[in-house]
Amino acid sequence: PTHAGSRCQDMTCPMNCSGAGDCDPQTGDCTCYASHEGVDCSHRKEVKVPIQFCVEVSLVWGLSGSDALGRPIYDRNFTFQDAATQRWLLDICRKARISPLVRSEA
């Protein structure tokens, strides 16, 4: 049905705006809520949540693995003071920053 009311004076909206918008009975058009779009408001908009609220990254160095219970096994030879270690850490951090899997907030 395209009309409603006791005298069919009101127009109905497609899918009653899918519960995600307001129907204008004068025109039969939906005004979708900010999170939805489409003629009947049935399409949920993609939302980009700021990365600081959706991803936590922890980097841990100085471990050689974990035991059968998941506890860390420490590498006794690891030292931050070693120049080779510092170069390796710098290289890893640089690679992480340029990775296309890391989304820029700009």
C-alpha cells in the first residue's frame, strides 16, 4: 500500500524506513538517521572508528617464546644496550609505521 489514513490522505514510506529513519507522510519519503542511508534507510553506513579506540598494539622484546602454559620464556642474551638490537628495533618500528595495514588518521 502506498497510502494510509482513514481517507488515504497519508503516503506510506518504503519499508516504513526500516526503523532507521522518519517517514514524511506528505511525500512518502524517508529521512534516514545519521547511521543509515538509502530510499528505505535499510543500508547501514560504514563508520570509521578512530583508531585509538579500536586497536591496541603491544610490542614485547626480549622473549624467545612461551612454554606449554603460555608463560614467557626470556632470552637471557637480549639487551637494549646492544647497538645491533637498537638498529633492529628501529627497523621494526619503521616497517610498522609504513605498513598499509596501519591506517593513518590524517
